Amino acid sequence: MVDKKYIKNIPFFSSLNDEILESLSEISKIKKFVLNDILFYEKDTQDEIFYLTHGSIKFYKVDRFDNEIFLYKIISNTLIFDISKFCNEHIMSCYANAEFLEDSEVLIFDSLKFKELLYTNQNFMETIMKESFRMIQQLQCIVSRDVVFDGTAKVAHMLVNDLKNFNTFKKHEVAYMLHIQPETLSRILKKLTRNGIIEIEKNSVKILNIDELREIYE
């Protein structure tokens, strides 16, 4: 059981009334994870709903040749659930493998009791619906990026929108996340450097002309 005040201090839950917060408190627990821990595997059947309070998680699938295919990542203050399974009476089944990218903390709710609360409170339902629409929009952007963007546009987009992680992760990890080859990433960075759009110091990218970067993918 998690203290009600702890849950209320989380932005996602802060607008809920005390009655709902108390109910959520009674069906929740906190668990800490470390780098490379697995939250769940794709074929797991989960009876829990997760909220990432601190850290980051990558979602990926494995093809029939055992190659890992990166889908997307999430960062702190994000609800994790399978939208397609959320509004029915079935126990949730996970839609991808979820692995932690750093030491993290997760707030865990009992799935059935969480949904009971959802169905009996309109305010809570609206909060969840807004989050689900936000997640759908985020996934649509990811699909558009992977389908429409070429390698240069993918790199430019990540530099503009996620420079911190670009500089934190190793270059082969960045290439993996963008679905391009490491050699391709190196060529793109060299081209952007030659054109005076970025500069690289000690393997860290600094943006010199963010408008030109945006023009590449917009």
C-alpha cells in the first residue's frame, strides 16, 4: 500500500479527489528496478497496471531470427498499459517486451481493482482517456517517423527533440533506436558537421543551427 500523499504528488493523479486517491493507495505498491531489468515480456499475462514514476523503459519485439527490433521508449511520469485490452473484462496481455534503460521506480496497481475504479468515476475515466489519446498520438508520430523519414531526417528529429539521450547513449544504441546502421549514423553526423549545423566535442553533439535541423524533417 502506497501513501495517498505520494500518489497525489504525481502530476498524472494530482487532479483526482481524495476518495479516488485513497482507493488507488489501497491497491498499489512501489517497486524499484535497475538497468536492464525486464518489466514484462511480450507474451506475459499481466494483472497489473504500471506507472513509471522515475527512469526510462524501452519497448521492443524479437523477430523469428532472434533480432531485437526497437519500437519506442518512455520516460518518467508515464502510465503503461495496453490500450486494446484496457476497456474490457480480460486480464491485460503485454504487447511488447519492456526493459529498463536506467535505474527506475514503478508504481504498480492491481489491474482489476484499477478498472473497477475507472468504471465508477467519470473524472478518473476522463483522466485515463486523455492519457490514452496522448499515447496514441505519440505512437502515430513514431510510425510516421519510421515510415516517412529517411536516415538524415530521423537523426535531425532526435537531435532537436531528444538531444540529452542522443548524447547519453552510445552511438550504436542511437542507431538501433533509429533503425539505421551505425555507419550511416556516422556519415550523417559528419555531413551535418561539415554543413555547420552541429559540432561534436568529446563525442557530444552541440546544435549550432536548430532551424536548419528542423527544416530537414519538417
